[in-house]
Amino acid sequence: MTDWTKLRRELIGEGKQSPLPPEIKLPMLPKAVMEFSQKAEDPASTPKELSKIIETDAGISCELLRMVNSSAFGLRRKVSSIQQTITLLGIRSTKLFLVTTGLKQAMATSDSKLINLPNFWSTNLERALMAREIAMLMKVDADVAFSAAMLEDFLLPILSKELFDLYLTFTINQDSDPCLLSEYERQHFSWDHSAAAANVMLDWSFPDDLICAVYLHHKGLKLLTDDKLGKTAAAAVAVASLIPDPLRQNPQGLDQLLTLNDAWPEFKLFELADKIDQELREEATTTGNYLSLKNRLEKHAVLLETE
């Protein structure tokens, strides 16, 4: 068993050490999410008591029910109330999905010129669906993998707005001198968005396994070979993070996924890409110009045929 609290302490300490400049304004989590997270720590809390907290926020309640009842979750029966959701999923899993939903709501007003929010959340969801599939394949915590992949880049809309010139330079240079976004950030800021996000999540009392998975998500395929973490949800998130995104954080991401597909027989990349593409379209989360992993693989195949 991985000692996530010990690992989190090794990675970022005990908090209150956020590397972010003080002028960067962070989103506020909805009150219902904060109250639920605190109440959920009480072992005497009941689904009925916890459901009342969520139901004070109609937007959060609707989004949580929509997410849980989606075909991506594959529930045998639909749930019609928050209390049913908590009873069915359990308090811990509900908390994971709730913080994901709440943070997405908190970020809804971010207006970075470099990031199209609908496409941004589509990428996050696609990675989350992939992370969950990989986690199930590895027989590790699929809920943590899903939530961490949804949250891993949540600071990027804010950072690319507040530090616009530096992030713009990164996107321009990707055509002539491609590099990892995390390396570029550390070069210019001495920190990267995954470390910053992990510190913020610790301040918000997020679970340590979730924090660690977000912190480590840029490790990519290296995490699969790690003796301690190679068979954890964090490794599933790191692999799913290789799915290309509009910022082109990892210019070699698609190639690395194809390499893994050749090396790991159980990892059927093309079948997973097709399944996830269908789930994205059923959820109606993608915009007309969103380039899914399936689309990218098809374009890659065409390029190979023309060479």
C-alpha cells in the first residue's frame, strides 16, 4: 500500500508554501463543496445529512447527478437524488466527484485568451475517461484516477491569463523549439502548474492521493516503471496526461502513447480512443472544432500513409 500522506509531505511539505505569486487570484470553491468536504471527515456523518449540504447548491446538485447518470459511469440503474448518489458511490467517491464538479464551476468565469474553456474541459474529461480505463486495467483506484485527471490542469486558465506573455511565448515557440510545458515553467518561474495546483489542493484539504496524482501527472511513461508508483492511480493519470491538448504541453505525447500501445498488449489504444470518443459525444461536451484522441490517431495514420 502506498503511504500517500508520506509521499505528499515529501513532494510539497505541509502546505502554506504556495509558489504562486501573491497577485494571482485563485478561484473560490463553492460553499457546499467546502462544507461537504469537512462534514465527510466525520465518520458519524450519514448520506442523508451529507446530501442536504449538496442540495443547497442547485448547480452542483444537477451537475453531480448528470455526471453520475452518464453512460460513462455505466451504472445499472439511474439515480434520482443526491442521497441515492452518496449511498451508491460511497462518501469518499462522492467527495472526489464533488470537488471535481465544484472546481469546474469555480473556473467557469476564467477568460484566458490562450485557452478555449469548452475545449479545455473536453480535454480534461477525455484524459479522465482514459485514466479511469487504465486504472481499471491496472486494478487500482479508478475514482482517484478520474478525478485527478480532471483536475490536473485546473490552474492553467488562470495562469495563462495572469502571466499571458510568458505562456504566449511558449505556444509560439512550440512550432520551432518544442519542449515540455512543465520544463518551460520551471525555467521561467522555478515552479510548474502541477506543483502549484498540488499546493492549492492541500490548502483546500483535498485527499493526499489526489494531490500526489496531480503533482506527478507530467511524469508520463516514467511513472509506469517506478517501483512504488507504477501500479497506482497516479501512473494511470500520468499515462492519460499524454493525450495531446490545445496548448501542446507535451509535443511527444501521442508518439509515447503509440509506443506504449506496442509495448503493452493489454493497452489497446485505438479501441480505448474509439470508446472514449463515443462517450464524449454522448455527453455533448465537445465543440465542433475539438480534436479528440481518436481524431488525432486518424490524422497520424493518414500522415504515415503519405510518407
